[in-house]
Amino acid sequence: MSPEVMIVGVYHLGDTPDLIKVESKDDNDIKQQAMEVVDALSRFNPTKVAVEAVCEDQPRINERYQKYQLDDSNPLKNEIDMIGFPLAEKSGISEISCVDWMGDEDDSTPLNDILHYAKENEPERYQKIMTTLESLQLEFEEFSGLSILEGYKRINEAETIKWGHQIYMELAMIGEKKDYYATSWLTWWYKRNLIIYSNVRRLISSSEDRVLLLIGGGHVHLVKQFLEESGVCTVVEANEYLK
């Protein structure tokens, strides 16, 4: 029996610095809709729930999770509290696993500076990137009219995952000749996803483990690729359960 990992690409339910955003839903709607996602994902019977939070935050998040289990805490408006906590509790999991890493992002060229450089020096490439981003933003805006379950289902479609990753491939082409302007930021982005992969893989301790990872949709392509290439687990499609 092979351990299983399910990567659930999400849009963030609360505030986010991400380029692509979804309009926040009404508080009452979000609680009910989040529980629909929990009910669907609980059928995976996870043994561990991993979330997009840096490892240093694990004590703080698990303190919040313990209060949640005691009905002593109002969950924050994010997918960790509103989906991760009830999913872990329903699955009998004692702690939330934080697997993200931000590290040395400040040492790389900021993404906004990269886009500004492209706008000034490579307008055709800039327009291609912005057209893709605008198309993704329009699609994400449609999610405001969908339930969270339906929106997450759309994010985890193969075409959406592929489409989102292609932006990074276009960013890699910014710069002339030896001036690979975006590569320092992309190196950080790939390093971040490699570390997420490593942290998820470290959660696998037996052949019976079923790890469920809640993470922003932009990470799915790379983390899935790394896990599949490792050969140590079976990667389960989220949309087998988001229904």
C-alpha cells in the first residue's frame, strides 16, 4: 500500500497579497460553504492536514486549533481556520502541520519591479503576461458567484493549474541576452515550492498515511510534480472528492 497525498488548490478566504484575488463572501455564507468543503474532503480520511503557513507559526496555529476544539475560539476568516481546523477535528487529527517557507524573498527582485521592467523594456511580453493575469482574475471573479466548493473545484481542474503555471514560464523570459531579470525571484519561488514538497514528504511516516495539503492554487503544479517525481507516494486528484 502506497501513502497518499492530496493537494487541494484553494483561493484564500481572507486578505491576501497574491496578485489574483477573490472578493470576500458574507461571513454567514462563508461558514456554511466552508463546511461543504470540509464534508467533501473528509471522505479522503486524511491522517494529517497540512496548510500554507510557515513552520515557525505551527505553535501559534495549533494553540488556536486547540481553542477551536474547546469551542473557545472564533475561527479567523481564512481557509486554515475555516476548513483546516474542522477537517482535522472531524478526522481525529491532533495537530495542524505547517509546511510553507518564505525565507529570503527580500533578497530577490520584487515581482512588481519585474513587471514594471517588462512594461518599460518588453511591452509585448508584458502584455502577454498581463492578458493571462487579467483572464485569470476574471475567472476568479466568477468564483464570487459560486460556492467555495464549486470555486475550489474549478481551481483544481488540470487546465486551470496548467494555465496558472505558464505565467511563471513567461516571467523567466524577461530580460535581454544575459540579463535574466526575473530569475532571482523565480529561483526563490521554486525554492519555496521545493521546501513545501520536502516538508510535506516529511509528514509521511507510514504506508498508511493520507496527507491532505491546503495550499494556494499557484503552488499545485510544482508541488504535485515534485511529489510524483519522488516516487514515494500516490498523488490523489482533489476533484475526485470536491463533489
